[in-house]
Amino acid sequence: MAFHEGLSVISFWGLDLPAPGGSNPGMAAAHSPSSASDTTSEPSSEAAPADAGGDLAYRRVILKISGEGFSKAGEFGITPEELALIADEIAAAGRLGTQTAVVVGGGNIIRGAQLARDGKIDQSTADYMGMLGTVINGMALKESLENLGQPARLMSAIDIPAVAEPFIRARAIRHLEKGRVVILAAGTGNPFFTTDTCAALRGAELGADVVLKATKVDGIYTADPRTDPDATRYEKLTFNEAFEQQLGVMDLTALTMCMERNLPIVVFDFKTPGNIRRVVKGEPLGTLVTN
């Protein structure tokens, strides 16, 4: 952070803020060195907040994508085609005026929970390893979005300043208002909490209108539709019904937080092109969980 006496401006992580008691006479202040996530040049249109989206049902959304969404079924790592699909869909939603924060999982990189269950690694250590996996996915997604011309920022709940900004609520909101996609990595930064819980927590913090849980099935079913041909899809559920029927929408901590904050959840198939746009426009898709 630097104070420039002649301009009375504080430059902090690339944001120019008037210094207490000072004023900005309209001159451009020199910036302190940016983080690695700020070094990519972006279109000048980024400077203006997205003001489209008058017909959107959800203006600010938390999109939760599991690590498995970055790879083909049964594979590990990042599949270029799957990464491109995710980036294309998020960028298309951004063009509608949607403010999107993406919580990424890391199961395609490492399954920390499995290591802990096998007794090979302590649960806390395994969870931190999983957080690092989400950072890898976040880095890949950020680059893919920017290659499409969609400005993006990677924010991490654990300090990795060489590759990501630290998560700071006010800064994340400002990025969203500027039309940037905010990619949230490393979960909550604490072991024993899932990325589902992170999605619920960040949704509450950032004032999101909805949590969009992207899956490979088109909603919540009475049973697993892959194994039970008689399974039927719910169009709407209440949080209490999801609890009582143990439908596995999200982990209980995440589900409880969404219920208490009156934050709806939409579970939908994001592998179908255009589905993210359809959801934010309010088209009936997947399963809606509300109070």
C-alpha cells in the first residue's frame, strides 16, 4: 500500500481510494505492484460495471463446480474440452450481465477425503492438499476465461500471493461490480469444511441471489437415476424436505446455512450448453430448493 502525497490517493491491490481528508483531482495515481492475478491486460470495457441483465431472475450468483466437472468421467486431471465448456458457459452468462463468483472443487486433482479415510494422512493435512487442488483448477479456469475476453480474478482463502489474490469480501464485490468473474479457490481456508459449505458461506458474504450447483444430472431425484429407472426428478423442494428425505443436495452445514440465510439453491446439469444462461434468466431448469 502506498500513499502519494501529491495526489492524496491510496493505491491498494490495484484499487485507487481517496486518502482520508484528501481528494482525487482526477489525475491517475501510480499503482503499487500488482499481484500475479492482475498482470493480464484486459479489454477497456472492463472499467464499466456490467449494467445489462434487466430480464435476469438472478443478477449475482455463486456457481459451485466440483473438481470432477473439469475432467471426463472416470479420469483425473483437467481435460481441455471440459475446461473450455465451463469457461464458455460462464462467459456467456457474463455477457447477459450476470455477476458470477465460481467456487471450484479439486477432486479431479487429489481426493484428500479418500486419503484421510484410508488412514494414510491426517484429515487436516488431506484437506489442505485438497485446497491446493482447487487452486490449480482455479488457475486453469481464470486463464481460459481471459482467453475468451472475459475478465476474471482468482481469489484464494489461503495465502498464495504468487498466483492468487487473498479473499477479501469488499474486493470480491468490487470485482463483481466491474464485470469480472471471481474464482474462489481453497474453500473456506479451513480443514473439515467442504467446498459446498464454501459456496454457501461466500453466497451469504457476497450477497448472492442464488447458489447454482452445477452437476452432471439435471436436478435432484427421488433416487439415483443412473441406477434406478423409476427415479423421478423434483422441480421444487423446501430445505426441510431435503433434510427429512436426506436427498444429499449439499452437505448439512451448507444446506443449513442456505436455509438460515434464505439463499435458494438450484441444482442443474451444466454440461448442456446454454443451461447456465437459462438458469440465471429464470427458466425452469433442474431443481429449485427454497424455504
